[in-house]
Amino acid sequence: MDSLNRPSGLTVAIPALLIALGVGCGDVEPTSSLAPQPSLSARAAAQPDAWLASCGSDVSATASTMIGPEGGVLSAGPAVVFIPPEAVRTPTRFTIQPLAGRALRVRITARGRERFGFARPIAVMIGYAHCSRQEFLRGNVSVWHIDDATDAPLERMPTVHDRQNATVGFLTTHLSTYAVAH
């Protein structure tokens, strides 16, 4: 098995994410897109990444592999992408890159571009066990699709926060740069 496709500890949480987003589940806390939205504009204007969960890293890992109609798993650093069977029609090179910096951000691309249409939603899990957990233990934690250049919030993703496994996850049909916010 290709080391890039090797399951990690986060892949265990993917079925829980799929179930929780669909029907809700025990200790996993979905944060619905209908829930009150945090007021990000004032903080984002003063400091572009002040609203993002702090989890500094000076290393940016990257993983890339071909995934076809049979689906597959791709992981790098604290992030895992699960592409289910029939989500892509032809073999496609996917890349996942946790980004270096003060915030917990992940960029996912296909063929080097963020624009890609999936036939079925994919699951993305971002782990934060390596971060100072205090900020993840209080308040709402969510994942946002952000502007790659400015870190400005573009879309709040329906997020599942699994405090026990120190992960946040979501389903999506598009690729982007995503950030964990508090």
C-alpha cells in the first residue's frame, strides 16, 4: 500500500463524521450552518487571522496521490481526506497541504487547482491533538472555507467537532483552503 494512502488515526473518525453529519451521534457535536454565526468581521478586519484557532506550525507537509472512481484516502500532517467510491469519474491527482503559520489551515487541490466538481461529497478531518487544546475545549469550533490570500471567511462548513478524538470534520463537494475557527 502506498504510504500516502496508509490509514492514520484520523481515518477511524471518518465513519463517525459521516454518521454525525447525517443523523447526529453521541459525543460528536455538529455545528450546524443554521446555528448562530460568530461575529468575525470586526476581528477579521483588525487582525486577519485573529478569529482562527491558534495552532502554530513552521512546517508545511504535502501529500499527493492519484485517486480514481474506486475512491481513496489521502493524509498529510493532521489532515485526512476521504474520497468515497464514485466521487470522481476519472483518475485525478489530489494534493493535501497543511499550511505553515499561526492558524490551523489546510489546502486541498486537484490537478493543482482548487476548482473541482465531485459526484459525491468527500469527508475532510483535521486533527488538533498537536495544538494547545485549551482553545478547542471552550466555545464553538467550526471549519471555514477561507480566501487563500487573506484568510477572510467565505463559507462556514457544517462542522462536526469530536472533542474525544481531538478532530473537526466536514463534508464538502468542493476543494479549497479551509481553516479551523473558534
